[in-house]
Amino acid sequence: MEKRYLKIEGDAVSLVTERIERIVLLDDFLGEVQKERGFISPILPKDCRMFHQSGTRTTFVVEQNPQVRQLTWTMESNENGNSWKLAFPYVVFLISFSGDAIDAGNTKIFFRLSPLGNGDDKLQRCNLANVDSNAGICTGSMRVSLFLAGCQPVPTGFQFIGLASRVI
């Protein structure tokens, strides 16, 4: 199939003949492009620095800037809890999903004194009470499920993982 048209550039007029090799549907073309690209990225959480997906497993690295945060600890003997305002350094979360649900056993929290530069940067252990020695976050009886499909906003960091430590 050939297509002919006039092309005007400056003072010159050209008769152009284009030869069309093949026509395919846009959806088919985009599907092939995605195969070449490797994967389809979900909507990334705010402050997401890295992303990895393998099968149904997805991991996000989210970094939050240093800031003052209010922590409230509640216990059975003190239902209102005690609150403290503490200055936090950069907080780095490794947030893992299995399908659409957070994999709490593989979700971790770390501190840094400077922003992340690459995947080889050293991370410091977090000293919060609900974090174990392997940086795992104890969510207690709280169960979190988060859907990545559609245009749902994806909360990050202390807004959903730190709920167990009542960080606001």
C-alpha cells in the first residue's frame, strides 16, 4: 500500500510517496511492545525509589525524608498511651506483596543518614519497639491488605505499616 502527499518545507514543495509495509491494530502493537519491555509497572507509591516484580511477588523500596513524628504507645494498663515527638532520619521501607496483600513477614524498615543513591547503599537497623532484629515489622493482630489495581491511591510508610506503633 502506498500513500502520496505534498510536503512543504520553507520554499520547497516535495511530492512524497510512503510505502506502508503492514497495518496492525493498536492493541496488538502495544502488547508486543510490552513483551519487549519486560513488565507492566503498577502505580508506584509516593517516594518509591526502587521496584521489583517476579511472578506474583512485588517489592517496593520507599524512602521518607527526615522529619519529626509523634509516636503514641498504648498498653493494657494505659489505654490513652504515652506520646513522644521524635526526630527521625531517612526511613527506608522494603514493602513486599504476595498478590495484592502485604507479605508482613518480608516487609522491613531501616534508617539512613543520607538519601538512597543505589541498591548497594548501607542501611541501619531501626530502633522502634515493634521492629525485630531482622528489621521485620511486628503488626500484632493488625492485618493489612492493599490493592494495587486501578487508580487506588497507594499509601506509604508510617501511614499504613507503622500503624502498629501508632506513628502519626
